[in-house]
Amino acid sequence: MVKAKPAPILDVERLLALVPFISAHQGISIKDLASTFNVTPNQMNADLTTLWMCGLPGYTALELMDLSFDSGYVTIRNAETLQVPRALNFDECISLLFGLDLVKNALSEKSQLHPTIDALVKRLAEKSGLTTALRATNPVSAGLRATIESALKSKLDLVIDYHSLYSDEFTKRTITPLEIRLDGGIEYLFAYCHTADAFRVFRLDRISEATPKQVSESHRKNATVKSDDSHECEIRITSRLRLMSERFSLQNPVLSAPQKMRTYSHQWVVRSIFASAGSCELVSPTPLRAQIALKAQLMLDRYMQSEHA
């Protein structure tokens, strides 16, 4: 059963539809107007009073809609910007098409809303000039998800093919999956990585393949007793304090003062320092600082070469 819309949403929809309707039916009686919109005459009077106070910014007599209904008959003037339903631009049409596809996929096959959604999709596609249907698909395949969930339930290890964004490389890893968490609309697999011999967090949409692997109980217990392998770094923020504190998850940082933090990925530190565009400096560890300096010099050399080419 389709859930009824809340009253405020119905009221707003009715108010938005009233202006173009009245513009096309000047002089219509309040009684007929109320009957058309399936409300009482008293409610229609309240709606018209609300519209009478609406208009363009400035809200003087020059900008407000000139709405007349005291005689029991309704006319409207000075509502050119609202006399037709709001036009959707191309980006809005695309967003609605993706949203409708998600809604349709979430409904049962017997839902009575399917014909309505199909008709709306057809009209939006024609308006946006699309000749092919758009599909909003889940980045994680059903087969991959089933394999991971089965491994969690059966306490099996997995051999996965994973794309690391920080190092920009594909690796094959043996992991002990622990749990799936949702954070910010993104699914993450918390696991013990036997390849790295440490706990790791993997984005599900970056796992291209997963194969179950039977392991001994002692091997699985080993995944719960390893020590923390995070690394300590020290950074100094020189500008854009709020943005840098959010990027590096720092609490109450101070400009130009060294701040200690812990990370599981040196690649992430390197990329984050470059992304800070000079607002943050790595103080330690020294080898990682030297690596950043070397990468920066290489990029500068390439830039100079391209200028003189």
C-alpha cells in the first residue's frame, strides 16, 4: 500500500498548481475551483489568501500577484513567472530519472505505481532529449555481496581483488571479513588483511572479485590478536584551519603548531598533503617528508619541461 503524503506537502502541491490553473481559467468561481482541487470552499479561500501574499522578491504591490476573489470569482494578474508549471533543466531531469529508477527497483513487481512511473519517465526522457533509458545500478554486484555475506556467516576467509585509491593499484589479498558498515552512504568491509598482516577497511565498490577460502580456527583467531599497526605522523597547519582539521580529523588544532595524528596508510598522507595545496606541512616522519619533497620536485621539473617544450 502506498503511504499517503503528509498534509503540508499536499498543500504546497495544490498552491503550486493553482496559479497556472487560474491563469488558464480566469473568472472561475471559488466553488468550482474548490471542487476541481477536491477541497472545501473555506480551504480554497485560505489558499487564495496565501497566494495573495506571494510574489517576487521585494514583496511590494508591484511584485505581489494581483489576485482578486472577493466577489466569489477568481482572477489573477501579474503572475507571468508562475503562470505555467515550473520548467526543469537538463540536470534536474537526469536526477529525476535516476531517482525514479531507484524507486521503481525498490517496489514490488506487482506495485500499482509502475505504470505511473513509466509514464513519468517517458515524459521526462522526451523533455531532456534522451533516446535511451537511464538505470541507477548499485556499484556492488549482487553476486559479490552474496559471497561476502556468506563468508561472514560461515566464518570463511576471502581472496579479493582490490583497487586501492591511495596507491592507485590493483592487488590480490587474503582477508578475514569481520563486518560490513555503512558510512556516508558508502559500504565498507572491516577485515583483517593477512597480506598486510594488519586490520584494514575496504570499500565494497572497489572489490572487483571475492573467492571464499577455508582456513583453520587458529588462523582466524590470529586475526583478532594482532597489535595496532598504525603509524604516527606530525603535521603543521599554516592556513585554512577548519578545512585542514576536517581533512586530517584533528581536534582543536592550532595554526603553525605541530599536531600529532595516526594513520594506517602512508599513501593517504602523501596525497592529503599534496591536496592541501600548501596549507599543511608534514613535519615527520622524515623519510615520508623526503618522499613528498621528491614527488613535488618531479612534478615541478615536468612542469618546467612542458613550458620550454
